[in-house]
Amino acid sequence: MSFKVSAGTSAGDSVKVGALDWNKITTMLNGSANVATVPMNSVWQWQDGKLKLRNPANTFNLTIRCPAILTDLDLSPPVLTASDTILCQNNIAVIKNKFISSADNVLSGIEVLPDVAKTGKIQAGPVPGGNSGQGMLYGFIDNPGLPVKNSDPTAGVYWRHSSGTTADTNTGISCADVFIRREWEGHFKTKIRVPSTTGTTSTRLYAGISTDISISPGDTPLALDDSGVIVGWRSGDANFQVFRNSGTNTSSQTAIVVDTGIAKTTAPRTIDINFTNDGDTLNVTIADPSTMPETVVWSDSYTTNLPQAGFGMAPSIILQNSGAVNRSLDFFYAYTIQNV
């Protein structure tokens, strides 16, 4: 169907519509290109299936449909800062800059872990912050602020946490809640590095689990009333130490400290703390992750002075500067798993 175009040549005037006025409208409705720019400022209603967008060759339609809604609704596009493409359900597309929460979405096609095992993971990636943690480690805390993402070809991607120059500042990762328990065969592992750019002098390193969710600055990572297992070093230590304590909130117990004989280093290390045998055995491992599989440089097992059963513990990966100098901690990953 086409609209008739008048053969008249009248341009009309202030009180009469001329043939050329009507012809402009009819040629536009007939599909002529660039006849006019129409500033629509009134409501236009298209019945379902009546809004059709033509392809560039003017041979096929893309029909915009309306579902059977029961009230007036708005459909608003996002505020764009550059030209973009609409995301559609079945179209193949690369998704960028989206934050997908497993708590707010049903993620099909992903294996669901059984209720008898609970896990948590933090993987250093492009976006730092507690929302990047998964499972039990979702919502972790960066100290004293967000780290800077970096990478190197050997060790991989990492976040660099820095203390600044205020002495006795915690830098690294901690958690706001306790959830790891010995009797559930809790397992905690992390890969970290004290970089050579700041070095290990004037530092304390405490990586492990404790009933104290915030390790206080000083050379006592496990106080008398703390249950926990910490691997690292104090300000005067030359080697990695293992601290373990069965203290509770109502009784006092002095932590046992084991000198591993493994010197402090600016190379990456993995620290693995694992309870087995229904929590009656504690296994601690320090490894060099530069090889595949990683090389164990020290390990030992313990059955005494273990954290108290029934007490939850929180993971911490903390570096403290024992002097008024900036010290950094490189974090690669951490994960936890336990049976309940």
C-alpha cells in the first residue's frame, strides 16, 4: 500500500496547507529516505507484533513483541557511555563488566556441592574486594584498604596489599566471622609472598585460623584465650614458625611455638593447615609453588594443644610492619573446605 502524492505545486501559506505540505507527509509514509526528522512527543501505541524493524536490505522484519502484561510497565535501557549491543537470551555474546551474585541468581549447569561439604575461595583477579570471595570466604575484609592487582609471568596474578608507614598496621586479608572448626576436618590453604621490593625485615607474618577474627599487632598471634593455628614469623624470628593453641574464652593456655628451620623468604609460599581423623590430627605444610606439583619444603603433624572442638575459627592472612616503614604482602589465592 502506498499513499497518494499530489501533483499540485502549492506551498500553502499561514492559513492553508498546500500540496507540497501533504506530499512531504505522504512521501515520508511511503518510505522515502530522510524526508524529515519527526520529534515525537505524544504517546504512540503499537499493538502486539505491529512494530517491525526492517533489515538494511529492506527484505525482512525484526518484530518487537509485547508479552501479556497485566499493568502498565516501563522498560528502561541502561545509561550508556558508548555505543553498545542489546544482550539477548540465545545470541552468542561476550559479557563484560557484569557482577553476578550466586545468592541472587540461579546458576544452572554448575555442579552443586552437597550439604555435607562447605567451601570458600578467594582468587586474585581483576576486581578486588570482599564480593569477589566465594562460598564461606564471600565478604572477606581487605586491610587496611583495597589492594592493587598485578602479575608476573612466573608466580601469576596477585593482589598487593601495603601497610603504609604507620607502625603496627595489619595488611592483607581477614574475615568478619568464624566458621572453620577442627572437628569438621577444616582445611585452609593460601599462596602468598612478601615481595623483595619491601623485604621481610620489620615484619610479622601471620597466616592461619584463629578464634580471634582480628589479630592484634605484636609478637603474640595467639593469645592465652585463643584457639587456633598460625604459620609465619614474629618480628625477631629468622625462620617460619608454627603457633598452635587450645585456649578458650574461659581458660588460659600458652601457645606452643615450633621453629620450622625454614628461613623467611621473599619467594612465594603456600601454607596448608588441615585437620584429619575427625579433627584429632593437625597437619601443617609449607611448600614452594614454583614447581608443578609444588615442592614441600616443610611439614609436620600434631595431636596435642589443638584448637578446642566446638569453637569456630576465622582465616587471616596478615602482614604487620613492626616499624614505621611500608611493607607489602602479595596475595594469590586462599581456599577452605570442611565437612559440615
